[in-house]
Amino acid sequence: MLVTGGCGFVGSHLVDALLAHGHNVRVLDNLDPQVHGDKIPDYLNPDAELMRGDVQDPAMVAKALKRIDVVFHLAAVVGVGQSMYEISRYVGTNTLGTAVLLQALLNRQCRVQKLIVASSMSIYGEGKYACENCGIVTPPLRPAQQLQEKQWEMVCSQCGSELKPIPTDESKPLQCSSIYALSKKDQEEMSLLFGRTYNLPVVALRYFNIYGPRQALSNPYTGVAAIFASRLLNGNPPLVFEDGNQLRDFVSVNDVVQANIFAMEHSAGDGRALNIGSGQPISISDVGRVLGSALHSNIHCKLTDKYRAGDIRHCFADISAAKAFLNYRPRVQFADGVKDLVGWLESQKPTDRVVEAFAQLNSFGLAA
């Protein structure tokens, strides 16, 4: 097995699970300093073979593929806001890196049996909504004027009624609102197209908001749960955009690993893109409250009353397809999963770089 990005948050947990299932595992990772501080993480399983290299390097990727039968492609630069001003880096790693991998798979004399690629809920843009007058709608992003007036909720473009968010399934038209989202869409679509063309089983897993131990707490572009936790551990209030009532879907890294194993073992998901989430919406403010309670902190979230360019209002997963095709069933409730995260947090000393990241967004006019 090859896991690209196997030193990362999700990748390292997947490596552990594959080894526990009796597989030989090779990891290809460039050990990005923004994530790892330019060192091999101490949690990386010593039974895995580590190859330090970049997924954009054709020779390194070809070497990493030797004697491999299944590829889990998780290597990516992650961060919606940062992607808007580090465009070439994101497109290079995510889009070009995937192209290099696919080219190497094509050039290989011995075919792999399956490719599983990490996609993202970010490619949806806004989620699905219901209008009491017009039925199911998939609205565009909120116009700048609406955000400037701090009218946060979505309204129907046909009748003007406020919309009710509903679970987003895979049929929802894609609507990328950041370079990161566009690059993840590239990864997914290139991989599925490659699979159809060359008869290779490919599964794209559209991850929603993943949380759990080993998140890069000092990376201000990592998941919101880790960002909030980093603030709280440093005695600072989590900064919440808009009014904090925006809904997301938080899924445990353990459930995400389960989905990857099922995607490898089941053929029914081949050729498909599947949502991997909890199926349960939670507001961003509630995320902060649950984390604060678990950390025994009296610090409350700070509502900034600001917004970021490209931010969506609501999006949470309909996981019916993953249940049907992979027999995927989330096992971890958010309140329980946070306990595992807190156990990890207590052993860490994160650096809070959120203010620095916010200043970067401001300097490019991406927050207001």
C-alpha cells in the first residue's frame, strides 16, 4: 500500500489502520514545514516505510509506486483562505501533483488494483437548501452587498424567502469558491476520469470537516476544531466569523479511516465520489462551546461580525450513498470524539498563529 501524505493528520491514522490489518505500507510525504515543522512526526508508525519526497517529482513518485497494489492519495496543501494568495503552491501540489501521480500510474508496467483519492466538501460551495415556496434549491454564493449588510442567511433568488439548509448529497452541482476547492475538484475529476479511461477502480471520498488527534495545531489553515483548540490552549478566544450560526458537518478521523478501508475492500463504490461525514449538522459556535467545555476553559468564542471572501453559509453531508455503496456507518459522535482530541491536546504546545493568518487575509482584501 502507498499512502501519499501519510505523515499527515488523516494519512498517519490510515497508515496505522492498514498496518493493523496486516498490510505492508509505504509513505510518500514532503514533510511540509507549515504542518510538521520540518521534522518527522513522532506519531508516524515505525513499521511503515517512509520516503521523503514531493508528489510533484516524477522520479520520486515512480519510485514510490514500485511493488504497490493500492494507492491512497491524500497528499495536498490544505487551507481555503491561504489558497487565495498562494495560488501556484496549491495548484502545484494538489493539481499538478495528482497529474504526476496519474502519469506515473499510466507509465507503470505493473498496474495497481485501486486508487482512493481524498476529495473535499469544499467543492460543493454552498450546500443544499429548501424554499417553502420554490422547493429544493442550490443557490449561488451570497453577493458582496448582502455580506456587507451583515445579512448572513441565504435567501431564495426566485421569491426572496429565507432558505432552510438541508443535507447535501452528491448530486448537488459543484460550485468552487476558492483555489483550494478548485484544486480538490481537479484531483477528484482527474482521478475518476483516469479510472474510467484506463479501467482502474477509483473512489473519491469527499471529506467534510475532520477532527481528531494529530491535527496540526500550530497551522492556522488546518481544521476549525484544531484552530479553536489552539486559541483556547493559549488563553485566547476562538474567533468566529459572521454570527457563529453557520452549520457544518464534523466527522471523526476514525470514521474517515474506516471509510478508506471500506473503499479499498468494497467494489460497489468504484468510479464514484462519495460524501464522508457524520450526517449531523453543528453550528460553529457550538463547536467552540463543546471544545471549551472539554478543555475546562471559561473562555468564550468571540464573534468578529466579519466575513471572508468565498465563505459559505451552511453545508452538511447526506451520507446515504456511502452507507449504500461502502456500508459506511459513522461510529463517533462529536461530543465523544472531542474527548480523544482533548487527550491529544493535553500533550501538545501549540503556537497560536490565527491573528497572523487573519492579517494575511486582510492584506489581500479577503476579509471584511
